[in-house]
Amino acid sequence: MAPLPQSFFARPVDELARALLGCRIKRGPIILAITEVEAYAGPEDTASHARFGETPRNAAMWGPAGRAYVYLCYGIHNMLNISAAEPGRASAVLIRACEPVAGLSEIRRRRGGKSGAALLAGPGKVGAALELDTSWSGHPLYRAGGLSVLAGAPPAGVLVGPRVGIDFAAPADLDRPWRFAVAESPWVSHPTGLRPG
């Protein structure tokens, strides 16, 4: 199956976040279905890495759309984001959780033998399963080979809630309902606060 075209990603970040649910991420034999995401807008979003402007670390956020933005969190976890919207908007979708579709034995090996939702319910776990590091930032996810995003089955229902782990953000951004998850999926990192939407 061919990767999704770049035009798929060139839309407002909250729309892309919802549209990514059910899509597949492929790297070699590993295929994951996206089950939980968060949207982050440009410099005006105080929860976003773009709030202090463009830096070498966050350069991939600034576009074009459909590029990987991988950053290291706490010096341990590599987090996968996907750039959205038009170039210069600095918006991206964080992949918070996935469900394994192919390569389960290899995913379990990379995740230290874990099983069930503990394998992929968390953005650092997704990065580990895909063996990502920051060298992937800027990689075009709409091209075959390496790391790519493929079409998948849209979920029957979607849950919506506030983003997590952003206590430093302004109150309006704390409450922004920009976390999206597949309804009734066990592959969700933070079920609390989610509601049908």
C-alpha cells in the first residue's frame, strides 16, 4: 500500500489529528495503527514547542506538512510528531498511542517483552517500538521506504479531551480539547478526561 499523499497532512492541525486515528505507521516489518493523538498549534499555543519560535530542535514543526518531528523527552523517550497545515504554521500532531498491526514479536522484543496495552500506550513506547531517534526529524512520511504513514480504517467512534502533561500552558490552552482517541480501544495512554466527540 502506498503512503498517504502530502496533501492529506496539509490541513489544520486539529483536523489532521482526528483524521490520523486509524491510520497506519510503517517502518520495515513494523506496522502500527494510530489510536491516540494530540494536536499542537503554532507559537500562539502555549503548550506547543513552537511557543518560543523556530529552533534547530523544532524546525520540522514549521513544515512542510507530512514530515516527522521527533524529539527526545527527559533524555530518554523519542516522541513522534507529524507536521500539519501550511509551511510556517509550526503545528504538529503527537502520536500518543498505537495498536500493533504487524511485527508483534519484534515490537515485544524492542519493548522488553511487554504485552498488551503496555506495549504502545504512550508516546515514548511508540517511539521505542519504531526504533526512532531525532535523526528522523524532517523525514517525509508521504514517501515509501524508511518511515511512512498509510491509510487505515477510520474508527467507529472518537473520544475527545484536553491534552496531558502541559501544566505550564495558559489556562485556555490547558482546556483546549485537542486530544483524540479511538473509542473503546484499550490502546490509549490516558483514558481519564476523554468523552465522546
